[in-house]
Amino acid sequence: SFHKQWYQRRVRANYFIQSNLSRDLTMSGKWEVAGKSKKAMGASKKAAKKAKKEMPKAANEESGESFAVTNPLMEHDNIFNLMSQSEKTHTSEGDVENKENYITKPRISAKSKPKKKPSPTATKKSDREMLLDQLEHFDLSELSHLISEVKKKFPKHPLVWLKDVQSYFQMKIKVRECDPGLLMYECGYPYNILSADLQDFLSTLYREIPDTAMTSFYIECLNHFARDVRTGAGTYHHRILLQSMSLHCPKTVQSKAVTSELKSLLDDSVSRTKECVALLWCLQMTPLNKLETKLKVWFTWMLPLLQGKKTEKPVQDFIVRCLEDIINECGDSKQQLEITPSDFFGYLDLVFTVNSNLYPHVQALMVDMLDSIKSLAFALTPESRLRSFFPSLLIRLHASETPQKGYVLQYLMECLQYDTQCWLLWQQMYAKHSSNSLILLEHIHDNWATVSKTLNKAPLRQTLDFLTMTLTPTSGKNTKLKESQRRSLELCTDMSHALASPVKAAFKLALVVMITLTTAYILHDVKEFGSFKASRTGRVCTTLLQHNAVKQSLALMQKYGNQVHEYGMKHSPVLMEYFYTICNSVASTLTLFALTIQTNFNYVIDNRAEITEQAKNMTIEAAGAAYGAVSSLARPENVQWLENVGSQYMEYGRHWAAQGAEYAALGAKIAEENFYVAQTWITDNFINDPVTVDRLKGWGLIAYEWLLQTYSDVYSKFYTTFVA
């Protein structure tokens, strides 16, 4: 092994030093001439060969042989002697026999040496298995004894303690990792496979060391780690120490000196793939494994590397894999995280940049994760947070048909749906971003059936009215609208008409007419009979008040009213007096209003003959004016045109009637053919299965939805055909 060879070389060196010292003592004391003759040089060479032959060969350390060295130099007790002694204790008898055979048997040349065929059953151990095997021979008591001795010798130099720990780990662990990013292993590997006692020993040692020494050692360990990755040496001992310091010394990892050193190493290693991936692996070692810190580290350190132009494919794969792991951990832990708008838009712009340095498969993976990133950005308090994203999203909305356009429109609709402040921001930004707003208006108009159900109607109507008023030219100015402005005005007008439902307007009008007619009838009834009690309405009310149910209801209302009055007068008389004052004022106002209406109504009734005569005269005058206008238009050519149009529409009517008759006959034939099917359906749905209230409600909802959809389709077709 390495320690045995080193020990043998050390013994040979001691022998040569001793022989040179003895030869110098026997010299005559004369100065040696710089330029020797050929005979002297030949003699010195023969003397050197003779001394080399006289030197005994190295024998095995466990055998009984010894070197013929007199008074060797005294060796210092250090970590190398300690390692050689541990090798002696762990060497087995089979290893000794193999070494003796190797020394005694003659060597076979490489050409004549037969090649061994690999056995089919032999399997190569993985890095994890080899590392576990080497950690099994890790003697914690030996390491503790070594560190305690070092502490006694160097009590004021804690950096020396850490370097001895590093050397001990380097001597014990010789495995070389295949993957610099350790993607095939879990996040805490390889530190998590250490024994609990060893982890406690390291954490206890770190507590005894000041922060300055820990920072210096961490930076030194980072540099050695990068150097060993560059040269291809094993780095598991560095990884274990870096992980342990990240977990137990968070201040050290987050210090300014460490971050600046790590940034410089990353900038220098961008073109060296393995070194860059290994340093990115160090970035994942966040204190206490916090997901929020991992996410911030990814957007702060790894995203800029993807935005650069020198990042190679393995580095991009590792960075995307890190983001996938973070998103999966967020989904498993159900922890609410958030990212800033700058991080979100940096990711969005990188994904959809045309000439980016991303490889196609990396770009596809980042597009797939875009919805997850959006969820992290929009998740927390969307009703007050999305206003920070809306302006930047509207600016990024372009007319070109790119994949980014669909995503931006989707995110803009979410902002308008959940945060009402975004509508006001849209109104403020319209003047400078009219073309982008036109794209958003077209998207809302094209998806009106879906959008009208999700968006809030009040801010939508307010925004449409604002845009309509902004785009409508004033009467006093001859302003010409651009094509985009004209199109925006058409869309706003169309959607405003769609928001104003004619069914609701008709219902309101019918309600007003009904109230007006009812009031007029009651007033006329009171006028005819002289008083309310003598009128028909009064008699009906008196009859209703005599009913038992009405009497009970009135008595109950009076009872509770008296209780409320007594409680109020007892506990808050001032408030009750104020309430009664308001009620009296409202009652007096209503009484005065009723008297005014009754007075005007009585005037209309008393002077109905004159009012009727005036209305008749006005109607005759209007009819005469209309007749004069029609007679002026009733020329022969106009009459001929009307006759032609009328005959044409009559032909259309005959044709439509014939087609209707054909369709009716066809429908009757189909009904006759499907009579048995209809009979079976009616029997199954109405006779065998009784009709319940829930089923009626379901049918009613289906019919109501069908009527709404049909009405919206017919109205849109009618409006686009005749109005627009």
C-alpha cells in the first residue's frame, strides 16, 4: 500500500543519509576538484554501484528481517506513522503470504503474462458500497486521540486541528466519484451515511473553533475541492467536510468571504464542466435543508449561469435537475413558498428567448415547469400580489404568434380575475400600450362565453366604459382614429352590449310598469269612493286583516315590537328617540309624496276631457305630418320598387313555407319511426322511475342553461348581422 511504500522509501533515505555521513567523516579533509578526470569519474560510479549492491533489500515489515542500518535518524511521531501502524494491525495473513510470493517469485514480463478473463458472476461495486466499506474501517477513537494530541501541541491554532482532520479523512477515503453532481444519490449524500458518533464528533469540534478560522478552512477546502475535481482525484473527503460545515455552521457558509470566493470559482470554472457541476453541488448544501433558501439560491446563482453563453450541456442538465428536485420537494412538503417578480420574469424571458444558449431539451423541460414556477409566484395572497406582475406581463404581450403569447394571456387573465387593482392599472397603461391592450381585448372578446363567467362584471364594465369614452372622438374635433383604436372601440362596444342583458332590462321595465299601474289603480279607487276604507282596495285589506293567520302574525309582530321598544327605552333611550325621529320624518315625507301624487292624479281625472282633446289634436297633427311625408315619397318609381320588393318577399315566403312543410313531413316520419324508442324512454324515465323534486330541478337547470346558450348565440348572430 501507499503507507508501506512511503515507509520503505523513508528507511532507504535514512540509510543513504547515514552512509553519506560516515563517508564524509572518513575523508581526508581535502577540497574536491570541480572538474574531475575520466578515471576519477569512473571510480566514483563504480563506488556508487558497489554501495548500492551492499545495501540490503527491503523486506516485509511483518517478517523478522531488518535493515543493516546503524544509528538511523530519529523519526517524529505524526499522522503518517499513525496510519502505517493502523495498516499493520489490519493486514491479514493472506496478504502477507501473497507479498512473500511476490518477492520470492521471478517477475513475468507484460508480454508473456496471461490475461485474466473476468468472471461472469463478478459485479463491480458502486461508489456508495465502496465508500461504506472504507468508512467501516474508520476508527473514531484513533481520530479523537490524534486531535487531542494536536490540541495539546497547538492550543491556539484551531486551523491546524481542522487540517489534521482533513488529512485523516483523505488517508482513509480513496473512492473516486463517477458523477461530480451526485445526481443518482439523495440530497444529503455522502454525509448522511456517516455514523452518528462521527457526526457528533465533527459538530462538537466545530463549536470549539471561532468563525474566522472556520471561514478560512471552508475557503481552503473549497479551493482544494475544485483543484481535485480538476485533476481527477477523489473528493469524497472534501464533500463530507463541506456538508458538515454547511449543516452545523450556517454563518460560515453564508458569510461574505465564502460567497465571494465561491462566485469567483464559479466564474472561472464555467468552461470546465466537471468543476462547475461540483461547485454547483456545493450550492445545494443549504443550512437545515430549507426549501426557501434552496429556491433563492437557484434563482440567485444558477439562473444567471443558464443566461450566460458559455454554459455547457452537463451544467444545464444539472441546473434543471436541481430545479425539478426543489419543485418536487415543495409538492411533497405542501409548504407555501414564493418568488419575487424579478425572478419570475427572468425565468420567463430566458425560456422564450429566441437566440438563447439553452439546449432544446433543456428549454422544453423549463417550459414544462413554467406553470409550477407561476404557481410559486402567484400562490400567496393573489388578491394583493398579482398587481406587481400585471404591468410587466402587459408589456411582454406582443402581436407575433409565439408560445409566449399564450402563456402571457393566460397569466393576464388570472391577474384580472383575482386582483381588482389590475383593472385600474390597465386603464392607466392603455395610452402607452394600446397595441398590447388590443390583443388582450381580442382575447377577452373571442373567449367571451368563458371569460364572462369568471371575471368580475363590475370592474369589467367600468373598464369598458372608460376605454369607450377614451376612444370616442369628441364632436367639436375632427380626430381620425387609427385602425387599432377603431378596432378597440368596436370590441368595447360589443362587449358592453353583451354585458347589458336585455332580459334584466325588460324585467326592470315590467316591474316599474306594474308598480305604476298598481299605484294608479289604488289612487283611482280611493278617488271614486271618497276614502280608503270605503274603496275596493280598503275592503280587500280589511278582509285580509280579519283572517286568523294574519291576526296571529300581527299580534306576534306587535308583541316583539313592544319588547324591542321596552328594551330600547330602558337601555338606550336617546338612540330610540333618534330612531323614532327618523321614522317620523320618513313617514311625513312619504305622506307628502302620496298627497302630491294623489293631487296630480285627481287633476288628470277631473280634466281628462281636455287632456284627451289635446292629445287627439296632437295625434292628428302628427299623423298629418307623417301622411304628407309619405305622400311626398309615394312616387310611381317608389311604388313600383315597393311592389317588386313585396312580390320578391312573397316568393321567399312561399319557398320557406314549402320547405317548412317538407321538414314537418320529415319530422312526422321520423317521429313515427322512433315512436317505440320514445315510448320506451318515457316508460323508463317517467313511469318505472318516479319523478322526484331533484330530477325536476336537474331538468330545469339543463333547460335553463340551454336557453341561455341559445339566447346568447342568437343575440350574437343578430347583433353581428344587423347592428354591427
